[in-house]
Amino acid sequence: MGVWLVVLLFLSVLFIIISTIRWKLHPFLALLFAAFGFGIFSGMKLPDIMSSITGGFGGTVGYIGIVIVAGTIIGTFLEKSGGAFTMAESVLKATGKKRVPLAMSIIGYIVSIPVFCDSGFVILSPLNKALSKRAKITLATSAIALSLGLYATHTMVPPTPGPIAAAGILNADLGAVILWGLLVSIPAMLVGWLFAIKAGSKIQIDPEPEFTEEAIQEKMKEAPKAANAFLPLVLPIILILLKSISDFPTHPFGEGAFKTFIGFIGHPVTALMIGVLIAFTLPKKLDKEMLSTTGWVGQALINAALIIMITAAGGAFGKVLQNSGIAGVIGDTLAKANLGIWLPFIIAAGIKSAQGSSTVAIITTASLMAPLMEPLGFTATAAKALVVVAIGAGSMVVSHANDSYFWVVTQFSRMDVKTGYKLQTLGTLIEGMSAAVVVWIISLFAL
């Protein structure tokens, strides 16, 4: 029976990959069909299958649903208000306009914490082209620097939906995930920047900006100040980190009312809702339409719904796996293989490369890892958080033709497919591997 469960798990993952790539089946249905199929063919009792699917689905939504919605609203207001441009301008002032690739890496790194990397690249592309033209550098360098900067936080730092979903599925502390995610993603981003200036400089692409500097400056007149634009992003992260600190066994904030208050405002739901309220101050003039079902909030809810449904379906699949007894079978085998923290990275990299979506790779891998955490010894707070970050690192490897982000980067940067593989695909491989190495080094001391 143990061997059959392993075979069935392999077939389930293969079904998810083939159905989403070749048959174009929506990942939501692919994950749910996999959950039903695994439960039935593994011999689980029918009532147990249903309770596992509904329990896993509902439990996942309850944990991260509001957080994903709130994060998406913040990202939408940053995008629509022009706040992303003013954040970019402030970073440029710090780095200097002669260091455009570094500036774009840092800008992408910051913007992609609440904004999807695809949207972030589209939003920042006019600014990137204008700055590249001014600096008289090839667009290949600045575009890949921006792309890899966006990817670093998109895959490893909440409140981006993928890492939040993985934290929910694995019951990892969100503050710890943010902390380790930041520590890992910064060196990964710097490696991506170095790759961009080395490899990108060899390929000449004229920026030919569709927006002049004057047009961008005109748009920024309506945008919020940089400090205001950063606030709805930075404050929730600080509050969540404070809650994680307050939960330390040493009780740095005591055990009384102040700790309770920090625990309340630092809860991810409360912290992100505070960020939403601050985001409402970003437009020059807030009107009722922006908050309506057809306005900015309505658009954000539609975008968030897709991620929530996929995430919840992943939670359902993970719960079926957990209740099937496969954890003991695989856990014993993998523990002997001594792959350690490399296991979640390898699984995520395989799924990402096969089907294209980083978010689907993160959610699927987290669902597969959930029943294995205890057998593999990943039970401590730091261990769970590092597994989430390792999954995120794997979900970068690699961005190629089956990934929508690959086409966003290449088309907006006027790269042909061959150039895209040389820069975007190879760059995500190097950045993801670099992140995995950093996670492994940290694990040697933290686990």
C-alpha cells in the first residue's frame, strides 16, 4: 500500500501539470480533481474524503483569504494612484541616475511585495525605458534587472499571495516568513542585478520609451508623495514583525495588556486592513466610485478571488494527502535520503518549470509538503518559515515559454524568444539557485 500511495502521488502531480499545460484546465479544478482522485484511489473512506476536502478548503480560506484581499487592494491603489512611480523616483534619488539597473532592481524588489510581478513590470516599464534612454544603456540590462528584482519578493516575501498561501498551508508564522524571506531575497536580488549588468550589457536593445520623461513627470504630479506611498506597505510588515517578536519565549513585551494589543494589531488581518485604510489616502481625491464594486476595490477583489480559490483548492488537496497516511510512507524515505531543506526547493522547481505559474508551484508544493513537515522534522517556527522561503526560491526556477511573466518581460522589452531564454530564463535559474543556497546556509545555523 505504501508504494501505491507514492505512485498515486506522482500520478496526481503529473495530472496537475498535464491538465493545466496541455488541456488548459484551470488550476482550481485541477487541484480539486487531484484531491478527489487521490482520496478515492488511495482507499480513503468516502466521508473522510469529503471532510478532508471541505475542511482543507475552508481552513485555508479562513487563514489567508482576508489577507490576500487586503494585500491586493493595497497593490491596486499603489498602481492606480501612481504611488509606484513616486516610490521609484525616491529610490532613484538614493542610488543615483547613473545606476539605473540597480535602481530598477530595488524598485522592483519593493513594488512586488504587494503587487504581482506581471503587473509591476507593466507599471514600471515606461519609467524603466525612459531612464534607460537617459542613461544611454541597453534596455536588456535594465529590463532584466527590474524583472529579477520583482521576482525576488514576488516568490518569497508576504504579503505577496504565494508566500502567504504557503505559510497558511504549512501553518508557518507569517512574521517569521517575512523576516527570513527578506534575508534571503536581498542577496538573491543582488545576484540578479549582477547577472543583469553582466549578461544584459552584451545585448543591445534601444529603449525607445513610449512615454517621455516629461510625460512621466506630468503623471507624477497627481501621484502621492513617496513617504505616503511606502506607508501602506511598510507599516503592516512592521506590525506583523512586532507580533512575531512579542511571541518569542522570552516575552520581550511582557505578558500583559501591551502584548495583547501588539498581538491584535500585528495579526496579519488587522495589519493589512490598517494598510488598506492608509492606501485609501493615496489618491489625490478619493471618490465613492473607487470604493465601489466597479471601482478600484472591486477590481482588486476580482483579482484576489482567483488566487484565493486556487490557494484553497491547494489546501484541500494537501488535507487529503495528510489524512491518507502518505506522510509516514514518504517521510521515512525522504528522511533517509537526507535532502533536508533542498526537498521543497527541488519539488517547487520541478512544478514551476513544468507548468509555468510560480503561484501554482508554491501552492502545490506547500500542499505536498504539509503532511511531511513533522516526519522530516520541520516543526519549529524557523523551520516552517524556511521551508516556505525554500519553496519560493524553487518557484523561480525557471521562467520560460510556459510562463506568462516570460512573455510580459520579453514583449515589453522587445526581446526575441532566444534572447528571452538567454536573459530571463537563465537569470531566474541563477537567482533561484542563489536563494536556495542562502536558505541552505541559514538552515545550517537556524535548524
